[in-house]
Amino acid sequence: MMVLIKLLLAHIIGDFFLQPKKWVKEKEKKKLKSKKLYLHVLIHVILTSIFLWDISLWPIILTIGITHLIIDATKLLIQKKKTKRLLFFVDQLLHISVIYFSYYLFTENTFNLSFYITENNLLLVTCLLFLTIPTSIIMKTIFFKWNISELTKNNKSLEDAGKYIGILERILVFIFIIVGHWEAVGFLITAKSVFRFGDLRKSKHRQLTEYILIGTLISFGIAIITGIIYSTLT
């Protein structure tokens, strides 16, 4: 279990935290000619090596490195504007599948690996990181089919304020759930609804209202499910 959590944590950091938007744009433009594609794969290999820190697990590092390059390269070659959202989830599903099967195939007798922090703490960090930028990107990908900029063009707000509000509310929901205070989740939803009610009433914009409602439900839903999974595993 420890090895699997390490692999997932390395993937989250490599794919979401250490891959700037300009790298993604360059890869989409230059495809296999982009140096950022190979640098991105190298970062995954380095992260996986650091987190595992065991030379006997080299088959995992090699498998993840090769398959990550193949998966990302294939996505770049076949990706179209209409399929970008779908391929994002297919891409992540394939990477997670490779991680799982690598763990199953190559770590059958390595459950006693020592590490500086406990298994539960590492899982906690993984969940918290997932609820930040990765979930924001997932939600952005879900809304890719709609022209959100058009819906919100007349609604002035701080730059990236919505993203940071979403991250904070997901972390709070997650914390409330793992400490057993579900009533606090309801309070948070109510508080957000009160603040949003005035904006929605003034806008008289049904599509904007639906966008905010869907976004809130997805954000809270992901946080709740992550909290339940963490509580179940620990």
C-alpha cells in the first residue's frame, strides 16, 4: 500500500504541479517535436525514483517512464479540440492503471519498505494535494464544452479568485469529514449559498446560475468522496 501511495503522489506532483501551462501549449503545438514532452517524462522518472528510493524497484520506474511517454505522445497525436476533454480523462485513467498494475506486478513482497512518514500521513498529503490544482484542472476540463468566459465576461472578480475559493472549500470539506463533523459541511454549503444568492439574483442569468450550481456540486462532491475514501482506508 505504501508503494502505491508513493506512486500516486509522484504522479500528482509531476502531472499537475510541475507541468506549467506553457509546457502544455508547446506540447500541443509541436507534438513529438516538443522538448517539453520529454522533459515532462524525465520529471516523472526522477520523482518516481526519489519517492521509491529502492534500486530493486527499477522495473516500476522503467515501466512508468516508457508508458508515460507513449500515452502522452499518443494523446498529442490524436487530440482534437472536440476530444480534448475526453482524452484528458482517458490519459489520466491510463496513467493510474499503469501505476496500479506496476505496483501489483513488481511489489508483491515489498510492503515493509521503511519511510520517514507513516502511511496514513502520506495518504493524507496525497488527498490534500489532489483537492487543490488537480481537481481545479479536472473541473475546468469538465466545463470545457461550455464557453465559460462568455458567461462570466460581465462579472468582475479578482484574478483566479474562483479557483482559490474552490480549493479552500474542498480542503475544508475534506477536513470536516475526516474529523467526523458532517454538520460543518452543511454550514459551509449554506454560507456559500447566502453569499452567492445576491449575485445570482442581480445577474438574472439562468446559464450563469446553472454554471455556479454545477460547479459547486461537483467541487463539494469530489471533496466529500475523497474524504470518505480517506476515512475508509484509515
